[in-house]
Amino acid sequence: MYCSDIKVAILDMYLNYPNMGRKNITDILDNQIFPLEYKIYNIRGANEVPSMDHDIYIATGGPGSPLDGDGVWDKNYFEFIDEVRAWNKKKTKKKYVFFICHSFQMITNHFKLGVVCRRNSNAFGIYPIHKTEDGITDDILIKLPDVFYAVESRDWQVVRPDMEAIRAFGAKILCLEKIREHVEFERAIMAFRFSKEMIGTQFHPEADIISLYENYMQPEKQRQLKEQYGERKFMQIIENIRDPYKINLTYRIILPAFLRYAVSNLLYLNSNSKSSW
């Protein structure tokens, strides 16, 4: 196997809604130093589920409730993820998966590792993310500071982790949401390592400063955001976008680190194999 042989599947959960996330992911894939072949699968909008022929899978964010499905696409999707898990338990050549936001909520609920519920209010903006002890040493997050920043846009959350189920599953909590000293709400889980091959984040590591800034500075978008969140919150978001040590750092580290981790393991395995796959 060479780098050009590595195949990536983007699992699109946007239900045909306009979004920046899918393009940001393809931009990251296009900008790696190693060539990656990728294909987009419209999971919710067209019930497109990839085959096991891919090496890396990235599941996007998306609108709506992570608990809703039509009994068809969601059943097929979860069966596929379970097949990937079964593959990784038996095969030497692993499949690597990254879950983002909506996908993270869905799969955490499917694995029954915590409670997925609606937030008291919408989380929108750029917020601090706090690493746990496991997050501090995790291969994907290790180059980020103990408190880093990321884009959030969600009405739902993962709370009340089932620690017994997490230990039995072999998962680790990597990050928690910002500390809120003046409210009694639980802190949501912001990242899980489900296994050596599977990781997920509640936030959007694919968000980049250029596309965010261009989008938020459009007159109609500015008007909508100011009406919904107020002038002060809007200006704070713009200031945070411009800060190179906030989401730009997260953008440059997390998904690229995941891709390097997956690719290096795939290539190392091949270099130590006596025969091709």
C-alpha cells in the first residue's frame, strides 16, 4: 500500500442542508502532504452507506435531533459502524473513524456510553474545551494546550457518562465543555476515544477561520446572528475567529493529526507485511 492507495469515505449527515463542514473536511483532505482518495456518501439524505473498501471514515455534523431516524438509513448506518467495530476486533488492517458533532451524539447514544439530551439553550460560538487526564496524553490531542478553543453549534449534548459501560467498552473521555461556575448544569462530554481506531468530538475541528469569517461577515448572516445572539456576542465571535491561537490551532491539529495517525499505522503495517493486501 502507498499513500495514494488510501481511501477515505466522508459520511455526510447534513440531510442535504447547505453547510460549510463538508467542504472544510474535503479541504483538509486535499491539503495533506500525502494524497488521499475520497468519496462522499449522503447518509441521511439518500441512505448511502459506504462499503468496507475504505480505510478511513469521517462522519460529519448535521442538523436536527441525533435521536431521530426513519428506521432505514439510521439502521443501515449503525449496522455499518458495528461492522467496522467487528472488523477492527478481528483484522490486522484496521479501519479508522472520526465522528463530528451530530455523528458524535448519534454514536455515543448507539454505544450507550452516556445520555444524549437537548441543551437548556443553544451553544453557538467559540468556546474553551478542557482536556481530561486521558485527553492530555492522547495521540490526536497531545499538541493542543490543556485548554483549547473550538467552534460549537449545537442544541444537543452528551452528559451523564456511564463509567461502567465506558470501561467495559474500552473507551476514554478526552475532553469536557467549558466550566460554568454560575449554573448548575452538567458539563457535557466534548470528546471520546471509543477505541484506538475510533475517536469523536462534540465540537467542530474542521471549522477554519477563513470560511467562518467570510460566512459571518455576509450582511444577511450578520443580521441573523445579531438578532439571535446580540451585537456583543457577535463581535466576540469575530474577535475569537481572528485569534490565531484559538480555532485556527484546533483546525490545524486535530483532523490532520487523526489522518497522520491513521495513515502512518496503515503504511507501517504494510511495510512490515510479507504480502500485499
